[in-house]
Amino acid sequence: MTKFITISPTHIPGKKPYAWGKFLKGNYVSIGWMDVDLTGWSIDKIISELKKRDYANESSAIDSFKKFMSLDIGDIVAVNNVNAGLFGIGKIKSDYKFSMHIHDTGAENKDEHYSHYKEVEWIVTEYKGRKEILKFGEKPWVPYGTTGYLELELPDYIKRLINIPVKEVDKENESFTPEYLNDLVQNINVLKKDANHQERAHESLVEDFLVQIGYKKHSDIKYRQSRIDLTIWDNNKPLLLLEVKRDWDLSWERNADALKQAYGYSYDKGIRYIILTNGDYYAIFDRLKGLSYEKNLIIEFQLTALIKDDIEFIDKLKKEYLTKPNISEIFKNLSEMFEDA
């Protein structure tokens, strides 16, 4: 039976496209940690050696080696860009191999390059975004960590991408727009056809969305507080900051300057949650959830192309959720700061 897994090309924030290019050109996938040739080692011996080294992210290292070493020739691997999409998909073509620092992760320190690898024959090399890949109700891959789920059979979304027949799914379930968002989605599609619209129109779309999920104009939603486009307030406390842009092709990775600016505002005002949006695309960040933008990212979604997970998460943006944070969630976020990317 063909197994499947996702692998991140690097742990260095902002370097995933670069590191994927190295995977692609070298025809391999790779992981890091010990710069020791593990050829012939049992998984128990590998785990024992990892424990001797007292890594801060020991559990992540053990989990990654268990999965990586279990991949056989013919198994399928996809290289993920957190939860945003997949860089490529390939078939494992060799057993475990070792070459000191074979994989350039994009880190300035060469000691952070990876040495453990398996050769791959790439099947799909064109980047695919999450919305292109997943159909309504499908379980997505794990966005963070070196390796994702080790699947004992190929997920349907991978079968579609590598042209393996998949049982037909009711097309009504491929995407879904909740009834309360229908008018807003129609307005977004109309605005996209107006090449001469102003940036204020995007702010209006965002305000309409916030109203639809229960916030009140003027009291909860405020414009231009200091240099901030939009904020959500609970009485005298700002809960959430929204940085609104005109670009329909908005992406938090490509628009790092805008995100940096929003973070600066959030620090000044003590605001935990940040949203980068154009009124259709939303990228949501939690400043307590790690030490980088990538770690802080909770979810990205697009109102004109919602999937099941997106709809479930939108409920968490409602006022009652943000004003009553779950204490266990906060401590979980704090602990995740020390996990490997």
C-alpha cells in the first residue's frame, strides 16, 4: 500500500520557496538534526541517540525520524507551504541516504542545513494553493512541523493532483458559502470587475463582513484609530487589528511590509490578534502563538472560496469568542513557541 506524507522544506521563516527550489533541483527530500550517517541504524537506536542530545524540540525530532525512515520506495511525498499550499509532489526513489549538509535550508549558519535525505522523482512541480487543492469537507494536511500526517493511503486531493481516479463527489459539496455571506460574496465579485474602485471600497467589504459575524458599527468597529485601518473593540479595549489592502492578489508572505506595519501597531496598542485582508482574502495571526509570522499564522481563508474548516473558524472570530479566551489555549500557544517549525 502506498503511504503519503507532507514535508516542510525548511525551518527558516520566509525561506520555504528558496528551500523548495533546492529540493526540486536536487531531486530529494531531506530532514535535519544529527549530522551523523544513520545508514543501517534501527529506529530505536536513532531515538536513543536523539534523546542523548537533549534537543529542545526532541519530540518533534523523534516523530519526524519515525515517519521519514518509514517511507519506502514508491511512497508519495508532498512539500508543503504551511497551510497555504503545496510546492510539489513526488515519488520516493531511494532508501535513506546521508550527505553532510546536502540541503541548503536558507539559513545563514551552515550547521542548520540538513544531511538526511531520500531521492525523489517529482510528479507535480507547479505550486498549488490550498483552495485549488481541497474540496469541501476534506481533511487538510498539517501546516506546521517538519513532517505531517503519515497516511497509509493517498488522500483524495493528492490522487486528483497526480491523476489517479477518485470517486466522484457531489459537486454541491465542493465549496460552500453560508447563506448569511451570500450578498457579501456577490459584492466582492462585482467589485473585482471594477478596475477603478478605491481602497475605501475594500474597507467597506471588511466592515460588512464584521457586521455579518455580529459586530456593531461605530461601537465595536472603529476606523482610523491612530494609523490603523480598522479595529474591533470591546468597550474600551481593542481586541483585533485589521490592515486592509487594495491588492486582490494579497498574500501575507508577499506583503511582508504591510504585515510588519500591522505588527508594529499591535505592539503599541497591546492588540493580540491581527488580520491582513483585502475584503476577500483574510490572513489571521495570534501574537501569542509563537515567535515568527509563520508560527503566529492561525488560518488563511477566502470568502469567495470557503471550505469547511474556514467556515468553522469564522465562528471563532465572533465577539463572544475573542472576549472570553480559553486559558488552556493561551498556555498551549505559549508551549508551541518552543517547538520546531
